[in-house]
Amino acid sequence: MKILSRLSAAALGAALFALPAFAAEPIVGNWKTANGETAAIESCGGSFCITVKTGKHAGKKIGTLSGSGESYTGEVTDPNNDKTYSGSAAVTGSQLKLKGCVLKVLCKSQTWSRL
């Protein structure tokens, strides 16, 4: 009985240790954009793709980011003019701060909320 108890404890410990490897990245999910539309961020080919889900640009891919944890970098596209900018994103709790820059000096930021 003691052996079974130890094996169970070891299996539980191994399962808890492996759990973070299966957790989704914090950036993955549905987000309410600054203009009130919904955008989805999903894993795609080793990166994360941003796709508009509602509004006049629904279905349009507007970004690709790489990274993990709380910090991501890549490209973001303004769906209104189709211009692509060097971008970054940071996740803090239920907020996502996106930043797009031209020549790393002229930047605009938006904060999205997790849905």
C-alpha cells in the first residue's frame, strides 16, 4: 500500500510539473480592440496571428507576432490603410498593449481588453 501511495504522489508531482508546458500563451484568445471590435490571436506556424473577427474588416489578418510570456514582437497592419508597421505587444493581466512604429520613432499604441 505504501508503494502505491508513493507512486501516486510521484505521478501527481510529474503531472503538475508538466502542466505549464501545455498551457496556452497569455496572448492567445479573443480581444476587444480600441474601437470596440473583436480580434482573435491564435497560434499559427510558430508565431501568433491577429485576425479581425467583427466589423468591416472581419476576417482580415492584421498582424503576426513572435515571443512568449508577456512580450511579443513582429508586424501589425492598420486595416484602414493596409500599411504595415514594426510592432510589439505586452500582456498584463487582461490587458494587451499593442504598439506600431515607423522607423522606431513615430509610434502609436492601443490597449485591448481580453474577452
